[in-house]
Amino acid sequence: MRNPLQTRPCPVGAALAGLLAVAVGCGSKAATGGAGGGGRGGGAGTAGAVGAAGAQAGAGTTGGAGTTGGAGTTGEAGTTGDAGTGGIAGSGAAGANGAGGGSGGNGGAIPFYPLDMNDVTILAPPPPSIAKPVLLRGTDLADDGTVFVPRALYDPLVKGPSGGSIFTSVAPHNVIEKYDRLHLVAVRFDLCDRHLPGACPQDEDGRMRLVFQLATDGSGAEDVGFHAFYAIRNDEIAGAVAALRDLARAAASQSGALRVSPALGAADPTAYAAKLRAFVKRYGGETRLLRLTMNALNQNFEQITWEFRGVEKKGDAFVAIPIVGSTAISQQVPLSGGTVSYDPFPPTDTPPGLLGASRQYLFNAADEATKRGYLAALTAVDNPLSHTAETVACVACHVSTVVLDARVTATVTDPLTLPGRYTSTYDLSIAGGKSAQTPTTLRALGYLGTQPMISQRVVNDTAQTLTEIDQRFPAP
């Protein structure tokens, strides 16, 4: 029997923009107050020598170095990075990196420490319970005094374009009632928003990306997730990189493939977790929030079906994000029973070949040359030098890993021979997660219960970010 989702019109109804016209301040005052001060202190070049940054530069404004007494009390910021260690809250500039100031340099006089995959994409262990977050909740307050995930955006995303809840209202699946269960499960850093394929322009703002999922008691996380994007001003990027290097320096070795964070999974992760929380609070909050997207399993259908949609800030309001390749603002993606086959509605073939690869019956009916073209479309989806989230539909990056694995296995194709594949000197393995073997979830980074999910696109994005950090903030 044909899935009814394939024949009924897409539920785009009333535009989410009407539900989501939520005025939000630009955040420049709360977010920038101390960073500029710290930058002046760094510019003067006196923090390491006489400890002037703590006494007069911006650390007192943000409470970064002044609070810990690193730079002001001992003058150690320039040589040991103590101000960066304790001053992440003021990581816009010298308050965080102890020198350099503003956007200059690679963290000033803080000892250089190389970053690896698990230092810029940090997957926390699964939440042990609803009451015990590993890091933070979506309802916690950032340094700007606002929550990470505003309720005014959460509710309309869950309810959908029609304004009525598209998720079942029957417990325990009533998502609208679970706002307080949002737990932070992953942290990502990037040098820009990646509007276009290729390297980030050096004059663009950076991004902190946070992944939230609904926690359960004792069984990890539900297959309901939110991806929040926060602005890191261009003049704050150097301080953010310095703070990440300071975090990496404080952890045990985290080299190799992306996986559940070795630092957060250590016997005593207390110190690392505290620093990471400080980093997240520094750059998070509603005043910095630019985009919020949702990928959730819809329990209203007997067939496994996910919902994709999101909102982004335009001026002072949040409006619905159109699905790339369609005029719709919401997309449903059912899994065909017993197969690795997905049939998105409305259908989007962006990039061309995506539908042929995703729908197993189309793939099976194709000749060998066409099949190889379909597979090449999937490798292009995973390549940040070829595509971004603004050039492919949401579903593309979420199905590419599991579909490619199934199709190359069935056709005995070596994926390393496919054209357009992303390459890097960093470890691109996805063995740290189960995305390739788990067709029953489309989670790109996070958890299905307690099983970690790590997609190829997330791994490739991470490697590209590291490559660009190495180029812009190299070892001295």
C-alpha cells in the first residue's frame, strides 16, 4: 500500500513566519561589552609584562581575567594562559587569550596547542537522566541572561505550519510538553555560517552550533533534536580559537576519529566540563541566536517518519526557512519498511541524483552508469567544498551516510573511487558512531537512545574547519 504521505499535499498551511515573528535584540551590548576592552589591553601588550589587562583593560568589565585574578594578580596571562583558562566568559579578546587582543594573532602568547577532530566537534556522553544534564539544558541561561532555546521558537517548530501539534498529544510522546527536557548533547565550532561551498571568508562572523535532544530517564535521548546556531563576532574568533586550544590542552589526548568526547568520558571530566560550559555560555543565548532547526521522529504515523523544518532570523524576527528545492517550509521523510529507502515529501532532488539514490526502487532500476551518478551525488552532498546546507535539502545530509553505505555494499563499489569525494589529512572515519548502520534514525550528530550517531557530513565539516583554523591561526 502506498504511503499516504506520497499522495497528500505537503502541510505547509499558514506560514511559520506569522507564528514566529518574535522580536529578539541584536545582542551587541551584552555580547560585546568586555571583548572590546580585552582587545585594548592586548593591544597595549602589557598583560604579560605588568598584568595591566586585569587592572585596566576589559577584564574588569566582563569579569574574565579580573575574576580569576590571572592576568591582574600575577601577570601570568601572557605566559601561561591563566586568564584564558579562567576567563572564557570574556573570550572576545585579551581577557580570554591573555595577549594579542581583538582579532589579532592565534591566541597571543598562550602556548600553541594543536586542535583535532574532538576539539572543535564535541559529542557529550548521552544524558544519564532527565534531571542530570552532562553539560547544560536548553532552558539554562547563557552569559547574556537569556535561554539557549527560547520557548517562543520551540513551540511553533513542534506544532508545525498549521499551528496544531503534529506530534501526538498522548504521553509519553507529547513533545510540546517536554521543553524542559532539552539537553545539550553536542557542541560544534565553525569559522563562518557556510553559506557557500569552500573556505570561510576571513571577514565573516563565526558560529557556535549546539545540538539539543530530549533526554529520557536512563535510556539516553529521544529521536527529537534541535540544532541552534549562534553568532561569534569576527573580532571574537581569535579568542574563541584560543579558548578551544586551552580546552584541548587541559584534556587527555583526543586525536583520531570523531567519537564521543574522550575528555567528557574521562574518569573525572569535571574541570573540562566546567570550561566547556563557560565557552558555551559565553557565545550562546537568545541575543546571539540566528537559526533554530528541528529534526524529529513524528509518532503520529505508523510508518517511521521524520519531520524537518527550521526558522532563521531576518531583521528582528524569526521566519520559516524554505526547504531547498521546494517552496515548502516543512518536509516529511518516511522510511520504507524493511529497506534503506527514503521518500521525502515534498520530493526534493537537490542535488540532482539525490532521489535516485534515496529511493531504493529507483536505484535498483537504474543502469550501472546511472547508479554511479547517484552515488556521486551522495559524495557531493557530504563535501563542504561542493555543497552547504543552503544548496541541498535538509534530508540530503541526513540520509547520505546510511544510503551511501547501503548502496556501495549492494553494488560492491569502493566508495574511495567515487568522484567528488572530500579528502583531508584529518581522520574522516565515522566508526565512532552508528549512522551508517542505523536506517531507523536520520540523526546526523547525537543519539538514538544511547547509541551515538555521527554522519559523514559532520565529520567532513569538522575536518574542513580544522584545516582552515590551521591556515588562519598557525603554529608560531
